[in-house]
Amino acid sequence: MPTRAPRIVPVHADGDAGGDAQRPRPPEAFASALASLEQALIRDDVVVAEAPPPTRIAPFAAAFTLDLDDTASGRLVYLHDPAGQQAWQGQDRLVAFARVEVDDVMAADALLADVVWAWLIEAMESRGAGLRVLGGTVTTTASRRYGNLEHLPPTQEVELRCSWTPMPDADGSLDLGPHMSGLVDTLAAMSGRPPA
């Protein structure tokens, strides 16, 4: 059964949280969008935790790690610039990363990158996450260890890196819950897990 994401505390991009009077308070739009993450439906087998946000991309930012197990992890970064950024076509941007170890058969599939990208699109659509200006990459890597690490078996991974501009609801509010849920669903699909 899905659970809810942990309570989110707005964090200013410089890493200061809370009430430092010298720092501008996060705008209501940023705080409200972060609060919407509390409504994200998250699988029981995924752990969501806050992480240090990037400091130079936007005036306000928050970041979260997603851990499914030892072989699957992800990250979601929320960026907010009240002045807007032309490349985003808006004031907000989500940046996502997902990495999963895969078996030899899956890694050898020439369509793996296309399938992973399709999983992302399908997950966002099924969660009702409106988005635009979506771009990204899917990369497969193979690693063989040497020296004092040669006792470890070779690994193969698939990585998804992407970003998009979340679209506000009809009332102008920004609900990030479906975007978080869609990324979690994508991570689970990449891991071969059945839908929650």
C-alpha cells in the first residue's frame, strides 16, 4: 500500500533552513509546491529523504533522494526562480536522476533506452503530472573491477537523467506530488518491480 512522503522543510538554495532574518524567506509559491510533496503517493519499498540542494542554479531549491534497494536509487531536485528562466519557460524546474543495476539480458537489449524513456512518459501521464520542456538522456554502462576490487562481480547499470517544467493546475497552484510519484514509478519499473 502506498505511503506518503515525509514532511518537507523548505530549504533556501544557500543551504540555510528556517528563519535566518538576513536571508529572504522562501516565496509562498515555493513553499506551497514543496508542501504538495506531502501528498505524493510513494511505494512502501521506496525511502524518500531530503538531501542538500544545489546552490547556484536557482534562488530557491530543494532536493530529495529516492532509495528502492541497494541496486536502485534516484534523486529529485526542485528549482524555483521567481524571475523565471527562459530555458525553463517558467519559474519552476524539476531535475531527476534514476540509476538501476540491470542483468546481462536487459543491458544487451538495444531498445532499453527507448523503453526506459517510455516508462517515464507513461508514469507521468498515469499520475496526471502535467509537464513541458522535457529533455533528458538514458545511458547504459558496464563496469569491471580490478586490483583489490576484482573479487566483485561486473555490474551493468542504466541511468536516466532528465528535467522538465511542471505545469500548474487550473487555479495556478503547483502540485509536485504527481511528479514525485511518477519518478518513483519509473524507478520501480526500471528495477523490474510490479506496479504498486
